[in-house]
Amino acid sequence: MFDNIFGIHEQALLLHGQRIGILANNLANADTPNFKARDIDFAAVLGSSDEQLPLTLSTSHAAHIAPLEGALPSGELKYRNPYQASLDGNTVEMPVEQAAFSENNVRYQASLQFINNRIAELQLAIAGQ
Amino acid sequence: MSLFNVFNTAGSALNAQTIRLNTTASNLANAESVNGDPSKVYRARHPVFKTMLDPSDTGFDGENATAGVRVLGVVESTSPPTMRYQPDHPLANKDGYIYMSNVNSIEEMTNMISAQRSFATNVEAVNTARDLLLKTISMGH
């Protein structure tokens, strides 16, 4: 029972924590020439930590061809596509980054809340009252 | 954990923006400086920002996810200083000319606003990271 108490929220929390670092870096380099804003494909990364979610091709026969690297969604850092390119080569767009930052903030707190609720649930079950 | 790196990243940006504000203040203070020698007149200074990678942080698939920003150096503007004929000025050269600094006050003011906004954004990032860390520490209470 205690192998997987928190379900996906444990990994989601870690990933949201990492994403905050990436987004904070984008914000920090908002005025750096030639800096390219980066982000992760959250669903793909979270999926890659679960065995079922990323749709991999199984190569069960010797004649099967393994998929090319990059052909399937992976959990690597990606570059953001700017809505309007800037002349100094910087692709950080403040409103986009701020929105992503606050969205990630809410999602982090949501994951945390789920974990807290689970802990409270278990404490209630253990105390039995 | 990346949440702690936010402090380094945002801190480096706060530092860089402070240097930018300092150069702006210096430029505005010297906007009216004059000299009789064009090579000695004050020239507008601007910092050059560069992304700084943190080699210790290889959290994301071995790639540097978080970094920061640092000031590579401060460069002087190369635009020519304005010449003005004012023979009664104590600093005028033998032909009666003085040279004004090449500071563009409007450019400096917009730079200042931009630096202020970036500074505020990074302070907000630090506050958010701190709040989240505090909430994480009190997990289960």
C-alpha cells in the first residue's frame, strides 16, 4: 500500500519544481541578447516517468526498426517559439513567461495540496477517529 | 532541487539589473558634462549581458536547465559627441568649441524603466520560490 501513496503527484511536484527553475531562468535572461527561452513539454516529461504514457513502438522482432531519436515525444528541454521575434535575438516574451510562471506556481501548489490531503487521509485512518 | 536554484538565477538577474541601473544613473548624471577634448568627454556606458551557465546544475537530462545572467563588461557608446561653439566657456578648446557627452537622455529613461520592470519580475520570482519552499517544508502539517 505504501509503495505509491501519492500517485502521480510526487513526480508532478518534482517536475513543477524543475520547471520553476527553467522559467525563472527565462525571466532572468529577459534582457540578454541572443538568449533563447526554454521550457519543457510537461505532459511528455511526466509521461516518460510513467511506463504507459509515452507511446513507444515495441521492437519485439529482430526485423523491427527502432524509432528514430526525436521521433517520439521525449522529456528534453525545448526552445520556445516566440510570437514576435526580437531584433537582438532574444526570444523571451515577458507576458508569456509570467503567465507560465504563475500557472506553474498554481499547479505546484495543487500537487502539494493533493499530497497534503493524502497525508491527512492516512493520519485519519491511522488514528482511527 | 531546482527551487533553490531560483534564488541563484533570480539573484544574478537582480545583480545585473542593478549594474544596469547604476550605469543609467551615471549616464544621466553626466548627460550635461562637457570637455574641450573630444577624446576625454564622457561617453554613455552600457552593460553587456550574457547568459551564465551553472556547471553544477545538470538536473535536466544532463543539460543545464537553470543558469543566470552576468554582466560581461561595460562598453562605452561610440556615437560622436556633440560639438558646440561657446568660446566663453572655460573648457573650450583653442577654436572655441566644447564637446557635449553623447548621452541620450530619452534612451536612458527607457532603459531605466526596462531595468526596473525586470528587477521587479525577478523579485517576484524569488518571492514565489520562497513561498513554495516554505509550503513544501510544512508538508503534512
